[in-house]
Amino acid sequence: MVTVSRILVVGAGIAGLATAVALQRRGFTPEIVEARAAPSAEGAAITLHGNGVRALRALGVGPALDAAGAVVPRWACHDRHGALLCRTDLAALWDGVAPCVGITRNLLTGILLGAADAPLRFGCRVTGLRQDDRRVHVAFGDGSRGDYDLVVGADGIGSTVRRLAVSDVVPTRTPTVGWRCVVAGRPAGVEHLVLLLGEGCFLGLVPVGGGQTYGFAGTSAADAPLQSRFADFGGPVPDFLARLDAATAPHVAPIAFVTLDRWYDRRVVLVGDAAHATHPHMGQGGSLAVEDALVLADELARADTLPSALSAHARRRRPRVDWVQEQSRRAATAWARPAAERDAALRAHGDRLLQERYRLLRDLP
């Protein structure tokens, strides 16, 4: 086991909390800081594929996840009118791994907070990082300072830790704006993941715990209300749109991604979106973050030195992350093709393509 008596995890989202839990389960004693003043439910909800649910079960939070989420048994892709293009049996795809689960972000964050028995400071922003051969010297926004053996940057796509210690790469914005929200109840037909594709836009509906529905959409215009942008969509969409007025305001942000040549520098390592934010078209951001946490804790527990642990972590994660980033990019490109061409391809090959896209992720990380 690597001797790292003081570990700082920066970020108390899925990546940071999962990292803290994984480290604790391996005998380490991390502390966590979060720039926000309170836990964030940014992103509204999340669809966890089988590899992500397997990773969360490995953290010991499986029973709580099962109680708070909803199983997502299938993925059905439709044209904008609601006509079926292709269908994939997710239960069969992930058989022997774990089910797919839809869950709100605040419930998942709460589960991980309950499992992370570590010191946690909200409203505490990292403002400076300086490394020497033995320590990382960290400055915080409240004027305090601390010295650490290892700093884990789990602070999301706009990571401060990445900018201060690893890379000055900034996220690459795509032309698509993402919308996410949760509404009460279930429109008829939303017993599984329902995806509708239009011309230059998409809208997905997923069952989540508590009988609620998670809606996610992508459009080319940030200022167009969902109700007007998707007014001509069929299937369960009109029912979903009618529920929006009573819902919490949607989370709206440009879809962006991050590609780095390296994920660590000496005593600072990045995990989750800070390291490899990707297009959301495979729904793998949260799952990859939890896998990162498990693999990092595993390598720290088995290695003799910190450099060898961080190098091993990168070697194990790189092929899987590269695969997801490339497949997500291809999916984004395919969804943006002219509707008639795209819909014909999905009718002919959609199920096969989706199964091939996820098959590699059945293997353990």
C-alpha cells in the first residue's frame, strides 16, 4: 500500500464522493472540499448502465440505490412522431452484470454522502496548488492552507485542479445545448428509456425513483423553451411537456467534452469529468467516474509508490475511457445526420450498433 496519510478530494459530486468511499474501503482517510455551499443536484437525474450500477454496488451502496432508483429494462428509439425505429433489451445486454437504473441526482448524491464518512467542507474553494517532492501545498478561498500527500481533482468539467496542476486544456463546446429536468409522474409508455429524434434535436424520457420521469434533450438553441422546440413531437412527449410548468427549472448548459493526454502530475490526479468529460450520448459520465474511483483506490492499495499507482491507474482506465469517448462522439454524429438517413440506418442496424457500443463495458474495469 502506498503511504499517503493525507488525501484531499476536491469536489463533492458523484466522482468525488465515490472516490472518498472507495478510498475509505481500502483503508485510506480522505477529506473532501466542495466549492458549492451545499450538495448539488445539477443535471437533475442520471441513467446508470449496468457497469455503473456494478461499480456502485462494489462501493457498498447497492441496497440504497435499489430502493431509491427505478430499473430501466429497455431502450427504445423513435422518430419525432413516436414511430419505433429500434429497440434494445437492456436487461439482456447487461445480464450477469447489473440492471440499468434511473435515479435523481440528489438521491444518488445523498446515498454517497451517507456512505462517505469523511471530513467534508462545503463552500471551500481551492485557489492554489503547489507541489514539491513530498507534498501538495493547497490554498483555499477562505484563506486557510493545507499540505497533502495526494490531491484528487473530482471537480467536474470546469475543473480548477486540472487548470492549476495538470493541464490548461479547456472544455470543447459542441453546437448542442443540453436540457435536463425531472417531472412528477410518468407519461404513458415511459416504463423504459424512450428516445425521440428530430431534425437536429433529441428528447429522452427515463423512469426514475419515486414514480418520477427524467427528461433530457439536446437542441441547437438555448433560448427556445422546450415546449415550443418539441411541440410537434409525438409519443409521450406532449404529456411530458404538459408537466413542465410544475417542475423545477431545467438545468441548461452547452454540451462539451474534455480530452487530455495525461490525467495526473506527480501528486495530483484527475477523475471523472475533470479528466475525461464526454458527449452524453452513451450516458456513461457517472458510471466512468465511479469506476475511476474504484480503480484509483485499488491501485493505491496494491502499489509500493505513488507514481507507480497513478501510472497503473491511467493504464487501466485509458482504453476504456478512450472507447467511450469515441463511441459517444460517433453516436452524437449519427444523431445529427439528416433525419431520413439517420432513421433508416437505425431501423436497419440500431439494436446491433447499440449492443456493440456497450459490450466492452461488460468487462470489469
